[in-house]
Amino acid sequence: MAVIALVIGRGRQGVVSLGGMNGRITTGWVDIAGMTAYTALPVGVRRPVGVLVAGEIFGVSGYVRRMADRLAGLGHAVVVPDFNHRHGLRAGVTGGPKGRVVELPADAAGRERGLELAWLLRREQVLSDAGAALEHLRQVGADPAAAVGFSLGGHVVCSVAGELGLRAAVALYPGWLTGTQLPLSRPVPTLELAARAAGRLVVLLGADDPIIDAGQQRAIAERLETVVFAGAGHGFAADERDSFHADSAREAWKLIEEVLGRAGE
């Protein structure tokens, strides 16, 4: 696997319009094998590239749904599964349609609860859920070829890319790739699975990420195509939080559009 180590010039943080929505979309909630998922589908696009989106520890949040809408506006068919469906309802952490999905606030309490739920996830279950979500995309007429994930969801996408034969995937600031401390990363580190990806997998990192330190970043870049953004930390693409880094987010979205665009070629 070729390694790319790019450093985007340090830029001023600020608000940037997400934009990028070129077409009409339809959105809604569906049941996939007992799992609730959010979908965003382009209108009038024949056999679009199907994209699995995996969110952060905050679940199927409004932010992640907006990112799904943005991808659908670019002509992709998008599904966002609730990977916490086995535990979220019992844990009393719910949102979405009739309280059926995990949706946590992006604050300290939400982060703590999200981490508790993350420790309940198991790799084989998440891969099964991802496979079912991709099959749903096939059933609605899409070509299920790609995935995009954020933070914990980036970790999920690295597993999916390594195991389910996607043609393209982008993982933004995926944590816990290099070790096995997270149950989701066992029995072998997820980095090992990701290195087996048959299609293109690009990892986007912030140089100042306190969660994915310099040592981990080097280990990831040695195995995977990696882009490192100077001046950016963890969550640099999340426009609703203080971690947002506008210049890095803008460049990241250019890369996402390019990678997913080639998946349909």
C-alpha cells in the first residue's frame, strides 16, 4: 500500500460553509434486520455509489446525519446504521424516530456515555451490521462500494474496508487502530485488518490530535495511505464544535469527494 504523508499548511480556524450539495435528496429512517438506520438518497441518479457512514461515539447524531445529506447531495446513496442498537435502548440513551437510535449530545457527558457504549461493541457484530447496511443499499438500487467514518466510526470503517471488500473508504481521525485495548479492535489490531483492504483506504489525521499521538500516527502512515493536517486536532471536521478547523475540513472534504468519485468509475 502506498503511503502519502501530506501536511496541509497551518490555517486560521473559523466557520466555513459546508456546501457541496448539488442535487435533491430524500431522507428517512429504515429498519435493517432489526437495526434502525438513517438514509439519504439522491433523486434521479441511476445506480449511485452506495456509501456507509459510521458516526462518532455520539451515535446517529444530527451532525452525522448532515454529513450523510451532504454526501447524498453529491449523488451518493448513504446509510448510517445505529451500531449501538444492541445496547443503546437498554442503556436508556435514545433519540431519533420514536426513541429508537442512540443520539448523544456532543459534550462531556455525551462523550462519557458514548465511551461506555463503545466498550460494548464487538467486531463481528459491527461487521455483520455493516454488511446488512451495505446490502440495503444494493436493494435500493445503489452500488455499495464505499464508506466514510468519523472518530470511532473511522475505526469501524477501517475494519469494514479490510473485511468487506469495498472499493473506497475514508476514515477521519480513527482512534484505537494500533492496539487492542478496545474490544472492537480484537483479537488483532484493526490496523492489521485495514492494511488488507483491497480497495483504496485513506486515513485523515490532525497533527495535533491528543488522542491519536505522533507515535500512533507514524504507525498508521507506515501501513495506510495517510494525510496529516497541520494545526488540526481530533474532530477537526466537526463544524459544530470548538475542535473544528476550517481549512483542514475543507481539504478533507475535497479528498472525500475525490475518493468516493473514483469508486464509481
